[in-house]
Amino acid sequence: MPRFVALLRGVNVGKARRVPMAEFRALLEEQGFTGVKTLLNSGNAVFSSDGRSALAHARSIAASLVERFGFEVPVVVKTSSQFASAVAQCPFAAAADDHSRLLVVFTQEHKALAGLSDLAGLVQPPEQFAVGKHAAHLHCAGGILESELAKALLAKSGDTATSRNWATVLKINDLLRDEPA
């Protein structure tokens, strides 16, 4: 059965927009998804599903979140192969000895991902930035909080994208490889 990754944007940061992971798991299971596993408290889940596309899953999950929690949550869903490809194609993985300084940015729509290329002019060495087929990768050697590109990237992408640090991406990728119970 095909596996998917669901990534929620902007939940469980501070006191607003709280989505408990146990409730998120239950919400996914109520939609008929199987083998649901969540990771951390920041809106990461993997699941299996026979039907629909990643985009249809994202829309369905987003609608269910509004219904259950009363606020909108941008949702990005990737197939396991798209997610694994984003990991495999990361051009900065070998250089990222501090996984918290490497961001992977996912969008639901390819057009939104391609639009992130416009930000390449903001790269300040030793930063590195690349937009791939399934994700954008930003290595902030000097730290994410000091990166003007990281700030612009998150501002420009708005609700169309969500980012995860490299350590989280690798953990999600490991979950995808585990056989669902």
C-alpha cells in the first residue's frame, strides 16, 4: 500500500494553533489511513493509503483539521518516493555536520517550489541554497536565525510551504522505511 508523509505548517509553536499528535493520529485514522505514525510535536506523520493523490490527501487533511480544531492549518503531503527523492537529492547533506542548520522546504505544488528559486540572490556565503525536484534545501552554516535567506524563504513561501531541519527529515525518512504495523 502506498505510503505518504503529511507535514503541518505552524502548529504547536507557542500556545496558539495547538494540534496534539494523538488527536492528529486519530484524525488520520478516521479518514481511513493506516499505519499512521507521528513524529515529534510539530505536525509530522506518515501513513498508508490506497486511494487519492497526495494533493487530495492534503486537502482532505486540511479540511478535517479545520473541522476538528477550528483553525486552518496548511498541509503538505508527499508520497514516500517524493520524500525519499528530496532526501537523496540534498546537495548539502555531506557538509551539514550540524543538522539543525540544514533546512528542507516542502511545497504541495511544484509551481510554488519553483518560485523559491527567485530567492537565490539572497544567498550570503557560506550559505548554500538549491531548489530540487521535490524540495528546496538551505544550508545556513552561520545559523538559521542569522540567515536573511531563511527569513525571506519562510516569508515568501507563506502558507504554501513548510520546512523541517535535516535531523527531522532523516527521522521521517526512517519512519517511511519502517513497515506499518
